[in-house]
Amino acid sequence: LCTCFRFYNKEAEVQTVEPNHHFEARFNENRAKFPQLDVKDVKIGFGEDLASAGVEDASCDAVVMTLVLCSVMDQVKCLKEIKRVLKPGGKFFYMEHIIDDDASLSMLQKLLTQCGFWPFAFDGCCVDRATDRTVEAAGFGEVDQKKYDLPAKPDDPMYRVIRPFIKSHVMGVATK
């Protein structure tokens, strides 16, 4: 949770919305490492309903999500909420794993997700989502994204087992 704080290269006010209240202690521990950031207390809420977490219309210069859209219940609704809370010209920065272009692997990703194994084992994560296409179709004024493969970590046996299913990634900026 919020391991991206280290990439903020200037002072900023940061508001985090997180659905899992069990992450709050880890969040507090992590935010203490970044005194240059004005990190507000975490708000418990869901990306599909940021209003319930107190995030107002056109109140954010930027929204940052890393590996979140794989586990929201409704990506389209979540992206509508992001557009709602962004100021005009605001930026949505994202990095997500996406369904693989290889037909055999994507079929396996769909099976692992739809049978419930992957979401159960990985906190609601769905490996069968074409998030890149969903963001492009969400109605942002501009979308600049790049697909890439997650680098291999040969020293980590668990990572070697999981990586094929989360190898394909997209990183991008969508502007309201």
C-alpha cells in the first residue's frame, strides 16, 4: 500500500482511499518515511464510489493507481469516478497488469479468474482484464499508455510461478 510515495519528486498533498482497513497500520508506517509529503489519514472506501470516502467533484489534480484496477468490482464505474474527481486537465497515472496477447495464456488467465482461484489467492485480483482497452474507452480527453513485460526475477521461485500470469503490463497517463 502506497509504496509509490518514493516516486513523488516534489512536495504534495496526498489523500489515499483504501478498501481494506487492515492495511492502515502498514500505510501509517510507510507514510512516516516521507515527511516531504502531506499524506492525509487513509480513507476507507472503494474506487467505484469515491464520494462515500469524501472525495468531491473536481477536487484532485491527479489520481495514482498501481495494481488496483485488477481488483475493483467494476472498472468502468471506477474510471467514471476518477474522471469525476479530477479537475479539468487533471491526470490519471496508472500501472496495471493486463490480459496477455497470447491466446493460450489468456485462456488460462480467464480460467484461473473465472473459477475463482486467482481472486481468492490474490485478494480479489483478476488476471483476465484488458485494462488498457478499458482506459482507452473511458472517455478521457487523452490517453498515453505503453505496454511492457514485467521483468523476470530469477532468484525468486514464487515469482517465477506467478510471473507468467501477470507478465503483461500497461503504464500510462490519462488526461481529463
